[in-house]
Amino acid sequence: MRATLMYGAGDVRIENVPDSVIAQPTDAVVRVTAACICGSDLWPYGQMPAGSGPARMGHEFIGIVEETGSEVTSVRKGDLVVSPWVFSDGTCEYCQEGLTTSCVHGGLWGYGPHEGAQAEAIRVPYADGTLVKLPVAADSALIPSLLTLSDVFGTGHHAAVRGGVTAGSSVTVIGDGAVGLLAVLAAKRLGAQEILLMGRHEARTDLGREFGATEVIAARGDEGAERVRELTSGQGTSVVIEAVGSRPAYDQAVGSVRNGGTISRVGVPQYEEAPIGLGSLFFRNVRLTGGAAPTRAYINELMPAVLDGSIDPGKVFDVSTDLDGVPAGYRQMADRKSLKVLVRP
Amino acid sequence: MRATLMYGAGDVRIENVPDSVIAQPTDAVVRVTAACICGSDLWPYGQMPAGSGPARMGHEFIGIVEETGSEVTSVRKGDLVVSPWVFSDGTCEYCQEGLTTSCVHGGLWGYGPHEGAQAEAIRVPYADGTLVKLPVAADSALIPSLLTLSDVFGTGHHAAVRGGVTAGSSVTVIGDGAVGLLAVLAAKRLGAQEILLMGRHEARTDLGREFGATEVIAARGDEGAERVRELTSGQGTSVVIEAVGSRPAYDQAVGSVRNGGTISRVGVPQYEEAPIGLGSLFFRNVRLTGGAAPTRAYINELMPAVLDGSIDPGKVFDVSTDLDGVPAGYRQMADRKSLKVLVRP
């Protein structure tokens, strides 16, 4: 079968790999019908040292179950399923609490022996804990929106939930990538009244307005944070969602949050240390929350609004390609010519 | 009148200063009957550059109102009152939300024109917002416990509240100073089931046990965090209260907290940057909260249990002195010979 391999920064190839097979009785093999390229894939695409790969790529997918191990009971051959961006056993203490990203048996697609989703097929460990059956056909027009339940919409939702967004909230969202835009949609869905979207790519911020942003702020850094405060009686917003992961984005979040408010991070941090001392967080009683989104725990909650068409998170996909087009898709996203690339292997 | 002045690290003097007077119609002048030395006073006592002072010291006090400005309505001459460790107007948006430490007119005792509480008297700005009348006499045996409402007990309570302690919680408290011990008491009062106290000063940790600690851990650093995990099925506790303020204490908190849990800081951070990236907080979905405690907002809630004797937070005072003994009191606390010094000017 064919799959996407990253050999180093800027070096993505489609190559033949061994067919996916059942290795454990809890596995399923899924033929991928829809996958995508994630903003987080752009970090290794920009920085991965040559020679450290190749790595199997892709962690968001929908597909048709081809085969199941002897212990799998919740899905069967022929089912259309969606997978979260991490697999999880569904039974451990963390999974039962909804923190599937901390599953004691969980893991990341594309790491170690685990396959990637930008491929014709994928082996799914802990299929019962991981996969969710979809009540539509593989060619449904809802597929792009359902695919966002894998990661980007669930991640935006996690940001809003952890940030404490409720009816009437005032929220700043930093970042006009797919996660930032879907954090806008999630905050709107949870009742936020004021949503300030910080981004400078007009086609994206226009989609942000469609998703519910009440104001768009193109300025960055101190100037951007000052603009947030200008719009909020000098105080900042009670919730700031940081959906980039860079250190400047974190600093912008600190500058934009109201005293006593919450910074909720879902951009994968590209830094380890950052200011959390007396002036930045402590004296102001600012909370720092968020993290890797346990999207598996949100799929059942978010799916009905996608199925009934009341929200359409799939609008973040602006390019569609087959497997051969994946390397070009990485380039387009890295050059910010595409917001998010849908892959139909 | 006489007051405590710090001239530099290790250099505390009792000197004559101008008498406290009403400067604004919202002021009160209070004759101090009970004050104390705070663990946070030990940071400048250890580090204050010579020549940068003198600074007026003391931010916790009980006293008798001697005089009030023309606009003060809630207290009058002769009232016994307690003051929080910051003054606040009681009317701004932040005060109404209970975040009195962010009061738009608030400020810190001993900074700028503001007087300190380790003195015979003190001018109190925004007396109506700041002071709370006490229903006891100045010589009541409850005075030490009521004095902890100024700062240390309210701060321990803030740590527990922000940490999300509720009935059945599992909590680690880092630090056996007055705030750490009173965080134990606060967590116990809020229903925590398991309270692991990290400290190595036996007289203090014994008091911690009396306040509700279910286990004492003398080990520090990685070894201490490992001990917490050993006691919690390898996972750490869902709440970690960090009541020291040093960088090693923060690192210990990161190592002791359960995935998906909360680190609540109330030790004044002596660092600005610290690890908050992928491995420390983000992938594990660990929340970072706490901050400068708005103790004014907690006084009415905490006072009844002190008045009816069901809790006795004043046990943190192990030395009592008059003003002349204050410099020796600083030394005793810095040498860890005293846990907390009560000052009766």
C-alpha cells in the first residue's frame, strides 16, 4: 500500500509500505477514505533534521473498517468510522474521565510502530476505545465536517471548554489557522458574546467572522494585545485561547487576558520555558490551562450539530487532493496558500 | 510614633516616624494591636540591596480605629478591625467580583506613600473597602487566629479554592511555612480526603498533621515527587498547592501533579520563567492557577469557624513579641527557629 513519509524538513514523499495488518486482537485495519494535513504537521515540515526519519505522517482520518481483531466488538467490517488524533483503550481511569490523551495504553499515530493516516490504510490499536462509527456514507457531503472531529474542531472545543467559555463570555482567539477558527466556532456554540479573533490572513479571518468572530485584530505582539485592551475597557478578555503554539503567541495571550482570567492553550508549544511569574500571571491571578485535546471524548457531543447541519466546521478545508498531491499540500499549507488540505486516498 | 523599617537585607530597625494622619476623606487611622511577620517579608530580608530602603514593613494587622475620614461609614472610632494584606476600594468591578488584589484603586502596605503594619499605627486608604469589623475585644484569645485572616489563612484558602479542592480531593501541599500549613487546614475544611504535606521541619509538619495532613513527605525535588507518585498509584495528586515560591518548589509541583490536575501557586514566585511546555504541562493537560490571594473577599466566609473555635489557624504563631523584638523576630524566622512571629505593638 502507499503512505506518506517525512524524511526531513520540506521532504515529504509518497512511498510503498507494507500493508496494514492486524497485529493484536484489539486492532482494526481501516481503509482510509478521508485524511488531512494538520497545522501541527508543519512544525516537523519546517524543522525535522534530515536523517531522523522517515516518519509516517497523518493523525486525522475517516475510513472503512476492513478487518478487526478477535476482541473487537464495537465496529465491524464495512463500518465507516472516524478516529481521534491519538488512540486510546477507552477503559483506563483516564479514558473514563475523558482524558483520552493520557490513556495508559494510548499513543500517537506515526510514532514508533504506529502507522500514519495520510495513507491508503492504517492499523488501529484499541479499536473499541478509539474508533467511533459514523451514521453516513463514505461519500457524504458531511465528510469534511465529520473529519474535523478527529482533531481540529475537537481541539478548538477543548480550548473553549478549558477556558471556561459559557453564555456571555468575552473571548480572544489568537491564531487564524484551522484550530483558531474552529475555537471561534466552538466558543460561539458555547454562547460567547464577544469573540476577538487575532489574525492577519483575510480569507481566514473572513471565515472566522462567519464562524462567529465579532471583531478581527490584525495587529500582533504588544500592539495586538493593546488593541484587545482598547476593545475591552482597558482590561482584556476573561478568556484567551492561544491556538498557535509559538512563544510570541503566548506573550500576546498574557498581554490580552483580563486579571483573574484564563489563558487556554491548544497550539502545541514550541517553547519549554515562558514567563509565569509575579507580573505575568501570579499577581494578576491569571490561570493557564488547555493542552493536548482529548478529542475522542468530545466526538459524541459534537457530532449531532454536524449531522443536522447547524454547524459546518469542514469549511476550514480549502484544498482537496489525492495521496500523490500530499507533498504539494504540505508546501501549500507551509506557504499559507492553503488553510487545510483534505486528502482522499 | 514607632514603626519597623527595612534598610536592606538583614537590616531591620525600629524608628520614630511621623504619626499616622487622615490624608483622604476615605482614610482611617488604626492603632495596631496585633501584627506579624510574614514569610514573604523574608524575601527582602534575604535579598534587599542596601541603600534601596528604608521600606515600611508589615501587611497583616488587627487594630482599633482611632479616627476616620469624613466619607468613611462602615467603621468608627473604637471599633476593632482586621485588614487584608492589600487595601482595596470595595466598589470597583474587580472588588465586586472578589478579586480585591486587582482593585483599580488598591495598593500594597509599605510601598510608595503607604505605611506598614509592624508599627504603632497605620493610615488605611479606602477604609470602607478594606477593613472588617471584629466582634471581639482586642485582648480576646481569638486574636492570633483572626489575624491569620489578613493573609496566611486566607492565602491557604485561596490556594485550595483555586486548586478546586472539594469533598474527597487528593491534595499535595508543598511547603511547611504558615501558608502551607494553613493550606492544609483549608483543604481539610473543604473536604479533602488525602493531604500529602511536603516539608522537613518536624515541629511544623506535626502541626500540619494536626491541621489535617494524612501523610508527611520529607524528601524534596525529584525524590519528593516520586514519593508522592508512590503514594498515589504512580499518578500524583489531582491538586498540588505550591506554597513556597521558589523554582525548585514549582518543579516539584510539576512532578507531583496528576495528568489533568491542577497546580495552585500561592508562594510568591522568585522566578519569572519556568517550564510550561509540551512535557511539563501541555501534553498532560495540567492547569496552573492560584496567585496573589484576595483575602478581603474571604474574611466573612472564614471568620465564623474561627469565632466558634472549630478551627484554630492561629496555632501557626509560635513566638510573640513587642515592636522592639521585631528585628530579632525576622532573624528567628529567617533561621527557621520561629514559624511565625506575632507582634503586639
